[in-house]
Amino acid sequence: MITNLEHNEVLVGLLFLVFPFLPASNLFFNVGFVVAERVLYMPSMGYCILFVHGLNKLCTWLNRCGAITLIMSTLLLLLLFSCKTVKQNEIWLSRESLFRSGVETLPHNAKVHYNYANFLKDQGRNGEAIYHYKTALKLYPHHASALNNLGTLTKDKTEAKEYYQRALQLNPQHNRALFNLGNLLKSQGKKEEAIIFLRDSIKFGPEFADAYSSLASLLAEQESFREAEEVYQTGIKNCPESSDLHNNYGVFLVDTGAPESAMYHYQQAIQLSPRHHVAMVNLGRLYRSLRENKEAEKWYKRALDITQTVEILSPLGALYYNTGRYEEALQIYREAAALQPSAKEIQLALAQVLAMMGQTEEAEKMTNHIVSEEAGCLECYRLLSAIYSKQEHYPKALEAIDKALQLKPKDPKVISELFFTKGNQLREQNFLDKAFESYQVAVQLNPDQAQAWMNMGGIEHIKGDYVSARGYYEKALQLVPNSKLLKENLAKLDRLEKRLQEVSRKRSDTVAL
């Protein structure tokens, strides 16, 4: 006879077993899964209640020997289940083991392959991610997000474009596919088409901050600055928590000549994301451009407290170098070189610091090593010229500048600087006429090259052509009106001319007598 207590045990067990599982059973609405472990916790309680109830009933029906056998069998079963639980717990040790377990358990389920591919993509394991995205698409060809993500990993731009277009055929409002296709077209120079897709991406995903940044930067490239600013402001209004959007707007404001507003947005980015080291570096660069070096240094160091990267170390090293703190610059550039030993820009900067500190042999060795790997390194030849000049090896310094000129740089100001340096090397060897010719080329390419005008005046001064010398000095003085050296040289000319006038007058008086 079943007692009320037994009846209640069975009822409670059945209720725990059935009702918590009903929402995940797909009987009333499609939830996309059935046997997820998280939906089995409460049904397991019902199973345990019914199991214990049944075990108790069996024990009452069996004799003592049978009951002992049953209990021993139950303990063995519990031990096996415990081992299985320990084994199952290993699946939950990491996200990777969890997703991989899903693929192993349900190899014909597109969703588990898609989830595992997303994890692999986030880890930078693109080859494996592509395989699982393609597997997901074989199992479910209409998976628009898999097509979109596959497009982001595909190196072939034509193939990537096909994936994005297929994703949009399945879901024309897939804002991320629209965004990715827009960026792809942008990289191919199809800017008008790119703008259309990026606008649609914003239309169907008004809270997608990256789309605002990409569209605004593209408009800025086309010099549609007012429209770009409107896009940034709309983006910040719709995505007020996006630190990246504030940072990118700050960069735009710096480029368009609004540093104070840029400063505010960099600070907003850091406030929203206190570990936003990119915004910190940008803020440091902004303070550096305003010549507030202490503030710039503070923000660079704050960024370094978050992460040690070459992108942070380099501007800090440049700050130290340009403010004469060579020991600190040397230390920073050595740290950067340790992080990226193959980065030629870092090696060159390190060589420049060494040269400035008088360690010219090591600097020369490093620079020649870079040249051996990259013969077209213009800055290397300029640095070598400076090193040889410090060592008073002027013919070698002149040879290095000639090699730089043979590379035929396109920027007229760079060519002007090279001819100016060449003129200096020729002047050191007392080839004044050739030096004068080099300075002439320098000022033809860059009329604002004050030092070249001054040196031309100096050569004419030495040669005794005081009228020409005065003309060149005065031209230089127009460019640098506070130059003490120029004023002194002009004063010397005045004294010489007066002396010559006195000599000439005395001769005239002598002839008259």
C-alpha cells in the first residue's frame, strides 16, 4: 500500500524531472537546443529523488542478501557516475575544451562548429577557424554570420567579397556583413560604393560603433570634413559608451585643427575604458605637439603601465631624444629593440641616440647592418653622413650623402635637406664653390632653408664679395629675425665696409695731395 509520504516523493520527483525540462524540450517553441547541461540540473534532482525512492522500495522487497547486493551495485554505479562527472568536469576547464567537446559530441551540428570557429578566430588561429566555418556552412548553407566571419578571415579579397555578398543575399540587413563589405571596397579604392554599404551598416545597426568610425574616416579622406564630423557626433550620441569612437573622433579633431576638443574626447575614451592605452598614447602625442612635455611623458608612462609595446616606447623615446635626455632615450629604445629585434625603424632610432652620445663606432656598425639588409634606406645614409662628419671623415660623409641622393627621393624638402648637408660636407673640405652650388640647389627646392642662405652669405663673405654676402644674410634674417649669429655677421660686414671706405678715402686724399 502506497502511503501519502511515498506518493509525495514520487510526485515531487516527477515534478522536478519533467517541468524544468519542458521549456527546453522544443514542444511549445523552438529554443535551438535540447540536451544542454544547464537545463538538466533541476531535472537531475527529480531523477535522484525517484532513484532513491525506487532503491528503497527494492530493498524492502528483497531479502537481506539481495538488499546488500543491491546496495553494493548501487555504490559501484555511483562510483562509475562519479568518475564520469570528474571526466565531464574537464570539459569546463576552459572555453576551448567546452567548444571542442561540442564538436566531438555533435559533429553534424552546424551551431557547435560555428561557436568553435568563433573561439578560434578570437585566438588568432585562423586556419582552424576557416575549417570549422566551412564545416558549419556545409551542414547549414544559410548561415549568414558564418559567411560573414569567413569573409573576414579570407586573404583573397575577391573570395571575401563573394562571402559577404552571399551573407547579404541571405540577410540584407546583416550590418556586420555590410560593414565588412564596405571596408573591403574601401581598401580597393571603391570609395563611393564603400560609403553606401557603410551607411547601410549604420542604418541596420545604429549601435555599431565601428561602422561610424569607418564611415567618418572615409569621408575625411575625401575631405568631406563637415559630413565626417556629423557622423562622429551621431555615433557618439548612439554609442555613448564606445571608447574607441571617442578616441577616433579625437584623432579626427587633431587632424582638423581642434586640439582642445580632441583632448576632451581622448580623456572620455580613457574614462570609459581606463586601460585604453591607444587613447593615452594619442593624448601624449597631443601634449607633445603642444610642447607640454611633462604631461606627454606622464601619459606615455601610464600607457606603458598597461602594456609594453613598441608603439608606446617609440614616441616616449623620441620625446627623450628631442629634449636631450639621451640616456633615458637609449634605455627606452633598447627595450623597444628587445621587443621587436627586426624592426629597422627602432634600430635606426637607437643608432641615432648612440651617435648623439658619441658612441659613433657602435652607431656606425648598427646603421651599416641595416643598409646591408635594406640598401634603399635613405635615413641610414643621412645618419652615416652625420656619424662620419662627427668622426671628421668628411669624404666618407660626402659619399654617404651622394648615395642618399642616388635614391631619388620625391619630397622636395628632403632633397633640399640632402643638398644642404652635402654643401656642409664640401665646405668642411674647403670646396667652397661646390658647397655654394649645393646650397643654391637647396634653396631652390626649399626657399625657407634659412641656414643655407646664411652659409651662402658666409662663403661670399670669405671670398670678399660683401654685397652678395649682405644679400644672403638679409634673406636668412627675414626667415629667422631673432638670429644673433646673423646679426653679428651683418655687423662684421658693416665694420669691414666702413674700414674699406676709410681706406678708400685715405687713398683718395693721398692722391689729391
